[in-house]
Amino acid sequence: MNAQTKISTGAEGLMANAIRALTMDAVQAANSGHPGMPMGMADVAAVLYNRFLNIDPSQPKWPDRDRFVLSAGHGSMLIYAINHMLGYADMDIDQVRNFRQHGYRTAGHPEYGHADGIETTTGPLGQGITTAVGMALAERMHNARFGDGLVNHHTYVIAGDGCLMEGISHEAIDMAGHWALGRLIVLWDDNKITIDGSTGLSTSTDQKARFAASGWHVQEVDGHDHEAIAAAIVTARADTRPSLIACKTIIGYGAPNKQGTSATHGAPLGDEEIAATRTALNWPHAPFELPAEALEAWRAVAARGKATREAWEARLATSDKAADFNASLSAPDADALTGAIATYKAQLSADAPKVATRKASEMALAVVNATLPNTIGGSADLTGSNNTRTKGMEPVSKDNYGGNYIHYGIREHAMGAAMNGIALHGGFLPYGGTFLVFSDYCRPAIRLSALMGLPVTYVMTHDSIGLGEDGPTHQPVEHIASLRAMPNLNVFRPADVVETAEAWEIAATARTTPSLLALSRQGLPTLRTEHTAENKVAKGAYVLRETDGARDVTLIATGSEVEIAVQAADALAAGGVKAAVVSAPCFELFAAQDADYRSTVLGSAPRVGVEAAVEQGWAALLGDNSAFVGMTGFGASAPADELYEHFGITAEAVAKAAKSLIK
Amino acid sequence: MNAQTKISTGAEGLMANAIRALTMDAVQAANSGHPGMPMGMADVAAVLYNRFLNIDPSQPKWPDRDRFVLSAGHGSMLIYAINHMLGYADMDIDQVRNFRQHGYRTAGHPEYGHADGIETTTGPLGQGITTAVGMALAERMHNARFGDGLVNHHTYVIAGDGCLMEGISHEAIDMAGHWALGRLIVLWDDNKITIDGSTGLSTSTDQKARFAASGWHVQEVDGHDHEAIAAAIVTARADTRPSLIACKTIIGYGAPNKQGTSATHGAPLGDEEIAATRTALNWPHAPFELPAEALEAWRAVAARGKATREAWEARLATSDKAADFNASLSAPDADALTGAIATYKAQLSADAPKVATRKASEMALAVVNATLPNTIGGSADLTGSNNTRTKGMEPVSKDNYGGNYIHYGIREHAMGAAMNGIALHGGFLPYGGTFLVFSDYCRPAIRLSALMGLPVTYVMTHDSIGLGEDGPTHQPVEHIASLRAMPNLNVFRPADVVETAEAWEIAATARTTPSLLALSRQGLPTLRTEHTAENKVAKGAYVLRETDGARDVTLIATGSEVEIAVQAADALAAGGVKAAVVSAPCFELFAAQDADYRSTVLGSAPRVGVEAAVEQGWAALLGDNSAFVGMTGFGASAPADELYEHFGITAEAVAKAAKSLIK
């Protein structure tokens, strides 16, 4: 055994070694997985849970629990081992034995919703730490509304070198320092090893100085010295700044011949090394068998958490804020919103304003924010362009966690991940804005919104060449298609002020599917001048204008191009061609309708699709006898009207395409 | 006039004020644009160009020129104004007058290729500074090969607060410090203003401490004090570390009533304020008219650059490395590679190995790297998984710029942007690897590769649920579709070792289109056992197996699913159904073939598409009488074979789908 290795002793030492043993055995059984991180950070985790973390496995969603985020998600066996030993009902030993196998909760990386006690999905590096920033901010915002008696918990993160190398970590660190999130404590697995070898191959950053530069409290400890770890956590909790604790660890700690090397990172140790580890750790137990003392120590953590939770329940029972508190954690009042939006829509249809849908979004948000008290708006430094801040919203800051508008800064990626964290924490409905083209900057966070099924809304304005002079770097062309390709994301592209209101009604009340609104910079007329209480966007696509008699052609468009389709239909009508116009603001919702509805809307006549974007993704709405009017390459810099002409996205072009299809 | 405002005097002051005047007048004429940055940084730019920058407008691509990158690309008028005054032939005053208008080179953000003297496309924040890191590294790598006499230049960047808030900046800074890129000098427009208002709304990071933490040399100057700016640049050039110079500036400097506020950031100043600015700057000239003294001063910069370039030409003429130097900057030897790949393919078809295409990529790269001397490999810390490092490659480091393999670290985004910078600098053919799912992390950089048309290759392995146990966070489902949606990007998904070699032949010799290879983790049999000298992948799709007589059905597949299609064809044949198999490794190249070829390949029989991904993007290869076997949602964590069974991507499912289509 390497002279550097100390064997942890006592019950807490057994707690740590139990993590190591379950990890190496589960990875070996799966013949795949990552033993290095859980074995290296077992001591830190044992101390954190044993002495600090308040969670109750019998009530995994208890709102005032501490949050634990395993940002280094490849070390998933750490959390599976712990949750098994804590006694989570859905994490029996069979789950651990079948790590990474089909039909089990013990996925390769921790998946939110697969098992209790997993606060967020991690694996894509840097997401966990940034999601945790959102959680820690939500804790303070919820605290500002309900006080210390009901909201008073910490957010702990285990992060690895990868998390700190990813760019998103800069955005996270900057935010957390700026918001003075003193209850956020990041335990960095400072083991000097990445997959390719030593961290010295690729980085020279002094992480402690870097965190300090962003207003963090910083410490360094021996990550195998339990008392030092505990002392550091105590100090971190006492500081008003977010805390980084650099835990100097040995990756794969306990495996005498492989520890300290990247060989332990992402592959089973092998039978021989596992046997040697058992000897080194003085762990005579068979695979997946645990000594009673270790199990008892872990169960004591659960018992402490349960008692804390029960005391909290007693406080809630006598709180005069109990009803509001519970409401904040429940589904938003969809009926109230439906009523408010219906009233608003009636007025819109009467007024028929010509506004950009980004402006229409602001108008709809005024209704949403007035009706649902827990929305949290924001923008990645484009507030005046995204129109995300409605009247009366106040900025969230370290001096005012009671605010409800977040200046996310020029940090789209962290905005997405923080919104995920806010949604996961509970108590709030987050939405945030940027330009649609910068959806690329936050795409990994959007994907986690979708994978976890979170109620998060992305407000993405300047959604086509219609933004004009800013040119190709700012003009989305492929983004709508690329977002529609993502499972479980509703992409809305409303055509006017009414559709925008309807899209917002759906987005604000969705529970398991995130929404993304693609909104125009340019003004658009109200096309839905006839009021309907029905939310037509909810069906994804609908006939905006039917023909008198059998259709000769069906024009299908989205967003700013619906106006063009209507103009084309007028022009065709003048020439005796009967063209129906279908508005298709949400392909995903349309795909979810029954076949009868879909075929009624699409009709049997030839079809022309119109969207100022690439055609990809339109196949389900078109078919063999069809044409598409849109973009085939990148945009250009010029006034919007000239670009529409230049790229041939005009009523004339649509009418011509329609005629070419009619036999 | 604000008491804070000093009026720059002398010729260099006129140089700066000329930038201000052209900027405010051009933005006003366009009625759109961003005057704040060019006016705020005009003094810094004037000093930089006047006293340091070596460029020759008469030879814009002179290889040893200094590189200037306007990372804050919204300030595009800065570079248009300068390039006009320097005398770039393609930047006459008419271009400036028609800023942001259709058909002019003066796009809203600087677009590489639109006009000379624009070293890279900027606008998406943080890309410029990171691309510049790639340029500065390329300079050192080129210097290591050809010496100080031929390669000896600096890379200067103007970056704004947005660039430094974006996460990618962390990756860039970490890299530059690690590689000790002492010739990289970043001039930070430290004006304390973003679009939403004060930077204090969203950030508290001490940027100077942050850069210092990553090994940078850091200074701060008054950005309107010419001598101080010059002294700082002198000091920065003398230091062996990359340098940050925090230039304390006033945004919109010179506009007496609006300067120092976000009102100057992204909107015209207005006629009244422009008149006031003329007075304040003592600038009596009409819009777009320049005093001779200013123009002469700028032309002197050009003359100095020309003399420097001519001295360099003389050195090149007598250098014994001239031939190699010129070759390094020319197109790679496609004929040599074609020959080498043909020989290699013949052996492959004979050997018929069963290897993952990620391994096949390594094998092909051995041929590519042996034939083309200027490839620069790398991986975002997944070298052993991406198989990107071939035998004999040596890591690039601050101690060995002569290496040819880059450990990019866990920094996919900066890897992409740095590869763009390496390609833009010239002298090298960069390729870099990560998992396909993490294409999302570098998508903004991939988009710039495509928009600029750069010869950059992305090696993206673990390309489907076939990666198995790592689970849904690591399994690409929508990524192939989302990448195919991007204009001017060739997405290759080769089916076997032969197709992988052919894809690499195309990628390594492409000049104006970046390539992305989607490669399997799992082993795949050699399907192309019959050797052809022809590169079949070049046609995008081809008939891998034709039927004897008229087809009953055509099975079209890519990558790892071609094997499944072949198995399905066998099963169908046993039942008397004639199924052709089409391999479609590159949809983009197939779309570029003539209609005859495409219809011959696709045939008139019903079609079944097979790809372990979402269907989106397949429309062009399928049609109304078709079926698709693939994914409709996120993946799961389990061994690959079980996942293929679970998600129904099997030969049986393909055969069943085929039969259902046959009348």
C-alpha cells in the first residue's frame, strides 16, 4: 500500500470505506463505470453527510432539506452507495448490484427522477455546479418570502477538475459571488488527475485565486483528514460568501496499486486490485455486504434528518404563511391564468395591434406575472431587447433576494442551468431571455431542462433574418430546426399577439416539458382578429383561414411568415386559386394530436411551407407534393425587408410555389 | 462637455477622433449599430495601430503580419473606419457610408471573408478572444518550425465586458496562461457598462485578479491616455506571459451628453448629439470627410507595415525553409493523400477488420498524419476515447511548441474556437475530438467554422445509444440532426473502416467547409470488402448492395446502423423480398449530387431509413412511402446491445418496417 494512504478509522471511517467498497464492486459487476472519484471523495462525503447534511430519506422532497449536487456526475456510485445506506426506499442493494443495467435506477450518471435523493441530472460537466447556483439563489429568494423558520438550508456540491475547466463554471462562479450565496459550498475534488493524465497537461490556473477573484471564500484541506474537512465546512458555513473547499485527494484512494492515476478514473479496478484494496482498507466483507456498524452510522444520518424535518413540519403547521408556502411549491393556478388570458385575448382581437412578438411576449407576461405570483424573470443582458421585464418587477440582488427579475449578465449558459436549479429547488417559475441565435450558447442546459422535464421557459427573440442589420452571426437559420430536434422541448413560434398570449399560457402552466418561445424583432399584424376562448396554439397547428370550397393548396407557416402566407393566399385568391392558411406555432404539440385532426388541418391539397429558416424538420407537415419557401444558408446584414426580398421569402414567392404544385 | 472628457491632441488624437466621427456618422446613416465601443476605444486603437501594429493593407494576407481581433464585434465600425483610413482597397468611403446595407462589405458585425483585414468573424461574444488564443498558439507553433526570421508576430485583441463574462473566456484564459502565449495581448474595454446598465447589475468579478490566477500579466491604464496606453503595450510585449491591459474607458467617449451610459451602446446618437460631439471633439468636418492630417497619419501606419513586410519578403527569399514555409500555408497535397488512402483502403478491404469507427478514425489518421505534415491533433481530455492521438504525435506545451498534439482539457468550446484560430492563422490543419453529445458545448464555435468556411475537423465519437452504460446524458439523439441543420458543415457518419478512411480523405483536404465525423464507440464489421479506388463517401450516399432485379424496398442507413440494414436485407432476401442497401454517410454531399445520381441511388421502391437518432433531417432521403427506424426520445443506461433491442433498432424491426411498406 502506498505510504501516502491513510486508513480512515472509526464509524465515519467505515462510512467512507463502505462507499469505496460498494463503488468498486458495482463498477466491477457492471464492467463499466468510474471508481476513482467516489473512492477519492469518500471521506469528504462521509464527513459531509455524517456531520452536516440534513435530508430525510423517508420524505425525499421535504422542501427545507439541504441540497447535495454531485456535479462530477460520472462518480454516480458515490450517491447510489450513500442513498442505499441512508435507506432510500427505492435504492435497495439490488439497485446497486445492477449498476448501469437496463431497468434499474442506477444509471451511468445520476438521473433526476430515476431515483429519490438525486437533486439534478449531472454528467455533462459544469452543469451541476451551475444548477446548484440556481438552487442556492432560489433558497435565498424563497427565504426572503417565507423567512428562516421555513427556508433555511444549504447547497453542497462535489465538483471535479472537469467542472472547473468548463467555461460554464466561470459564469457560475461569477454569479454566485455577485449574489453572495453564502449557503453554497463547493467541495472540489482536487486530485490533479483528468482522463488524459495529470491536470498539468492542460491547465495551470490557480483555482483558489480564481474563486477568490469572484468573491468566494476559499479554503484548502487534506480530503482524507476527517477533522480538517469538518472544520473547513464549519468555517465555510459561517462565512457570508459562497465557499470553495479545495479537497486535496488521491483519486481511487484505497486501491493500493492504481490510486493517484487516471487508470482509476473510468474503468473497473479488476479483480486483483479489488482484492488488494479489500486488504488495504481492512475490508473483509463480501461484495455488496456491509458491516452493521457502517450501516448504522449511515442510518443515524437519516434519523437526524427525519427529526429535523419533523421539527420543520411543526413550524410550518403553525406558520401563518403555510398556505402561501405550500402554494408556491404546487402547480401554478392554470384556471386563473386561462381566465386572465381569455380576457386579455378578447381585448387583443378587438384592438388588433401591430407589434413584434417580443413585444407581444412582454404584454402577455404582464398578464402572467400578475396572475402567477412566483414567476422569476430575467435576461442574459438583453432586457430591453427580449422585453422580459414587466412593470413592477424588481431586480434580484444580494441586497434584495425578494426581487423577481434576474440580470443574468452575458451568461446564457449559466442562465439556463440556473433556471434549471431554480425550477428544481421549487417555489418559482423561472423564465429567461436571450437572442435565439444564442440558444447555441446554452444548449447543454436546455437539453437538461428537456431531459429532466422541468418547467422552465426560454424567451428567445430576434428569431430570424428579420432582425436585419446585425447580420449572419446574429441571424438564426438552423436554430429552430435544431431545437425542434430535441426531445421533450416545446418550441413555439407564434405569429401574432394572440398566439403569443396562448403560447405563454401553455408555457407558464407546463409541468414536465420546458418551453422555448421564438419571437420576432419586427412588428407583425394581429391575424387572430376573431376572438376565441379556445387556446388554438395548444393544438400546435390550426387552420387560420379556410377556403370557400375545396382547397387548391394549403399554405403552412409559422411566426412572422404567417403574415406572408396570408398575403400569398390573398394574391392567389385574386387569381382564382383557393389557398387555405395553416398557422403552425408548435410542431411538437401538433404531432401529439390525433391523426384525424392532423389530416383535417393539413388537408389533401398540395402544401407550401413557409419559414425564414432551413427546411429541416418540416417533413411531417409537408409531404411529397409540396414546396418550401425559406432559407438554405446563412443570412446577411441589411434591413429586414431587403433581406426577405433577397432571400425570396415573399408572398410572391409563396404564391408562385403554390401555383407550381397545382396541376 | 463632461469634465471627465479629455480631447486627444496631435496627429494620434486626430487618428482617434477620425474613428469616432466615422463611427457616429455611419451608425446614424444606417440608423442602426453600436457607436459606444468604437468611440470609447478609439484612443487605444489609435495608439495600437500607430505605434505597434504591423500590417500591410496592400498585402492583407502577408503571413507574418500582426493579428488584430475585434472580439467585441458589435463595435465593427472601429475596424471599418480603421481599414478605410489605412487604405485597404476594398474599404472605400462608399463602404463606410453604406454601413450595414445589403451588398456592402460593412456588415453589422465583422465577417471574415467579406473584406480584407478582418482576421475572424466576431459578434457572438467570447469567440474572438478564444479564436485569438488559437492564432497566438499557431504563431508559436509556426515559429517553432520556421524560426524568428519568418514567424514573429503578435496577436492583439479588443475585448469587452461581454467577452469576459461569457464562459468560453475562462477556457481561453486558462489555455493561454497554460501555453504561456506571451505574444497575446488583450486590451479590455473596461467601461463598466453593458446593455442592461452598469456591470454592477450582474458581475462582481475582479477581472485582473482572475486573469492573474491563470498566469497572465496584468496592467490597468487610463484608456484615453495615449502615453499610458503605449507604455502598457510596451510592457506587455516584454513579458513572457499573455497580457491583459484593463483600459479604463468611457463608453461613447466624446458624445457630451450620452457618454458613459448604455444609451451609446447599440443605437445611433441622434443628430443633435452628433452635432454636440462634433463641437466637443473640435471636429468641424462634414460626415464622412476626413482631414488630411488624420488620413496621412493612418497611411503612415500602412507604409510602416509595407516596409516591414518587404523586409520579411527579403528574408523569405533567402531562407532555406522557404519551400516548406510556403507549402505549410498552401492547400494540403490532396493527390498524395488520395494515393495513400487508396493503398490503405485496399489493405482494409482485404483484412476486413471489425473495429469501432473511432478506432478506424485513428487508423485513417495514421495515414493522414504521415502524409500531411501540418496536421495538429487534439482532444478535449478524451484522447483515449476519441482515438485522436496517433503514434509519434507529441504534445504541444509551452516548452514544446514544436509538438503536434494538443491536450485541450475539458474545454470543448475553446477547442472549437482555438481550432478556428489555428486554421485562420494558417500553417496547420487542426482536428480535435470530444464525445458527439458535447458538440452542444462547442456549437457556437462549430457555427463559426461553418460561417467562415474553415478547414477544421471535429472528431466526435460515442455517437449514439451505442455508447451504452453512460446513459442519456452522454447519448446523442438529436445531435446529428441538429448538426445537419447547420449550413456549410459536412457531417460524416461512416459505417466501417473503409468509409471512415474516405471521410477522412475528404475532411483533411476540404478547404472551405468544416467537417464533423460522428464515430461509433462499438465495433463494426467491414462492409466494403470489395476494394474500390473511388471515394464513395464523396458522393454522400451510394448503393452498398444492389438487388438482383427490381428492388422491392430500399434500406438506407448511416454509420453503425448500416450493418443492421445489411442484416435486414439478408433476412428479407430469405423471405423473397429484394432489398437494396444504401449507405448514406454524408447527407450534405449527397444533396450536392445531380438529380439523376440521387434518384438512381434512392430508387423508386419504398424506403426504410435506419439511424439510431431522431428522424428529423431524413425527409430528403425518404418520401411519402417510407418508414424510419430510430429514436423518438432520450436514451437510457444499459449495455449497448440491450439498448438497441429496447429501442427497437434491430434488423427484425427494419425488415418488418420494410414488409409493411410493400404492397
